[in-house]
Amino acid sequence: MSDVAAPSTATSLDVQAVRAQFPYLERPEGIVYLDSGASAQKPRPVLDAMYSFAGLHYANVHRGVHRLAIEADTAYDAARRTVAAFVGSTARETIFVKSITEGINLVAHTWAEQHVGEGDEVVITHMEHHANVVPWQQLCLRKGATLRYLELDEEGRIDLAQLDGFLAAGRVKLVALAHVSNVLGTRNPVAEVVRRAHEHDALVLVDGAQAVPQEPVDVAALGADFYGWTGHKLYGPTGIGVLHVRRELLADMPPFLTGGDMINVVDFQETTWATGVQRFEAGTPPIVEAVGLAAACDWVDAIGGIAAVHAHEEAITAYALERLATVEGLRVVGPRDAAGRGALTSFAFAGAHPHDVAEILARREVCVRAGQHCAEPLHRAMGIPATTRASYAAHTTREEIDALVDALGEVARIFA
Ligand SMILES: Cc1ncc(COP(=O)(O)O)c(C=O)c1O
């Protein structure tokens, strides 16, 4: 798969029709929600699907033979197929977890627990979210392995030559990196990283938390061994994440959590495990949430598809970059060109703390996030204590970017 995100032939999005489906936009305050990178708002079809399933078709799954149990089983299994197909994966390789954080921990405690040992290396990058840092730190501490970081250039990009250097030593077992950075917006050349890593028998885990809501992703074509993402950033509910694992790896992976639903035979002292993805879904899974996430995938398809969402968000990001460049004292971090980045812009403001910036914006109902965005090592590497982030979605308009920039003008005046 190419590392370029979306085909240029995407159908265009009817943004006003999209906006009409978000209840929060009916509030009287005129909220400008530029915080979808933290968590997306939910459109009515997603809320309706969850309400209807929970009210009319609900039961626990994989347990009952009555009408409601069969309907719930059918809906849960269909949800897995829909969610897998949305990113070019298969149901047999798609595990439902609580969040991508849990998905990455699952890999760290199963495959990595077996395959990473003393003297081995795990490679991540300076731009990772803590979800893709801390599990690897802990693994390396447990195993006596070494955690190496790919550094970033001044536009926040990794250097494939540095990766080649790490791989050449032959000790790297895993490369774990974000598809799209949640702070810089950098889109990493994942297919190329996979190709290079596989040449040296290293596996690749991709954190797709920011990529899946923003651009077409084809997990099979990327070739990643593990690809994780999280439902609440794709207009779906909280409490559900997705981990795709290459089929050949799944068969040999030990379970992560143990208990009901993930077993084959339970004897007094020993237990055998279920096969396939069920081995990794101990206990009652997020059933209503799976239905909601599938509805979110269907909703994205219904509004024109993820390629159309991507084209819209790229245009919005280009406009935001252009307008933010006019604000005195403001510096956007990450790639300068909208085509090479995701739909968010994080910035530092000379003389103003990001929390003050966010508060001044909040007075005008402009919702952004301030702080380190769960990426403290990145901020250390950049030498900036914190940033303010505005992130964009299918419902974002140019007028909302104008509202952001107007409010930032007030920040500039206050801190001048
Ligand atoms: C790049 C990235 N990875 C991982 C996460 C963690 O997602 P969750 O809290 O849903 O596990 C986030 C959330 O902000 C993210 O942006």
C-alpha cells in the first residue's frame, strides 16, 4: 500500500448535512468543537443504533439460545465484520478490546512477552502517545531489553535511515509507531517501515488511533502485524477499541486476560483456550459498544466515505495552517504542508501558557485541548513544555477555523 493517504477522486462531503446529525450542535451556546482528536462527538445514527439495540435486541453474547441471545450474537458478529471491513481487515483477525491502550497492552503481555528477551530491542519514536510508550518501557524493564527511539526532524518526521541503522544490528524484535501523530499530525510511512522491519525479521505494531478516523486505512495492504485503533475517535462510543492481529500470529499467542468466554475446557487445575479472536475476549465484551462502533463505520460510509472525510479535513487543515500563520507569536509544530499531516494543528504561543490559551478560547465556546496530549517524551524532545491543539472532523467548517483564529487574536492582544 502506498503511504499516501487518500485518493484525490473522493466524493465531496455535504458538511451542512453532516452537521445536522450532531445533537451537540443544537445547543444554544454555538459550541465550536475542535477537540475531536481527544474524542469525537457522536452523530444521531450512532446514538440511535445503540439505543435501539440496547432496548430491543439486547442479551449477553455467546451464551444463550433464546431469541434475544441469538439477535445479540448476530449483531455482535456482524459488528465485528463491519468494523474489520472498514479498515481492510477480516473478522478472524479483529479483536474487540476496551481501547487501543488495552490493545497495545495485550500485545505487550502476549506476543511480546514470548518473543522479546534479554538483549533484544524494541523501537518506537519520539512522537508516540503514552499508550505506545509505557507498555514497551514496562516490557523492556521486565525482560532486560532495550527501548530505542527514532528521533524527529524539525518538521516532526522520522528518518528511515536511522531505522535501518537500528534494524541492521539484528536485535530489533518490534517496531511500534503511530500511523498519524496526535500532536504533530505527522503521517508516518508505515508501509515502508513494515517492509524494512520485515526484511530484518522484526514485527510492526501500528497505533492507528488518529489515522482511522481521518483517512482510508487498509490494514492488510499496509502489512502491519498488529494494528490498533479506538472507537470513540471514529464518532463511536467509548469503551471499545480494536486490535487487528495477522492471522499467522494469532494462533500462537497466549491469552491476555483469562476467565469466561475465552476458554475451551476448564478442569479443576487446568484450562485450555478458545481458538481465534475469542481467546482474547475474556468476560462479557463491549456488546452495545460494538454495535455502536459498527454504526459509526456505516455512518462514515453513508456520508460519503472516509476518503471524502479525509479530503474535507485536509482542506480544513490547509485553511487552518494558512490562517494560523497570521497570528502573531504562534508557531505550529509538525509538517508545514497539510498533505503530509493529519487533521490537527498543535501550536506554541510566545509568552502564553497553553492552559491560559485554552481558557481564553473556552470563554468564546471554542473547545481545544491544552497540555502534553499524553506525549510527554515528544514535548521533552521538542523542548516545549506543552502545546495547544485544535483538531478537526467531518463537521468542521472554515467559519469555525475563523472563530478559532479570532479568539487567538484576543490571546495575542492579552499577552502582547
Ligand atoms: C495516537 C494515540 N494513541 C493512543 C491513544 C489512546 O487512546 P485510548 O485512550 O482510547 O486508548 C490516543 C488517544 O488520544 C492517541 O491519540
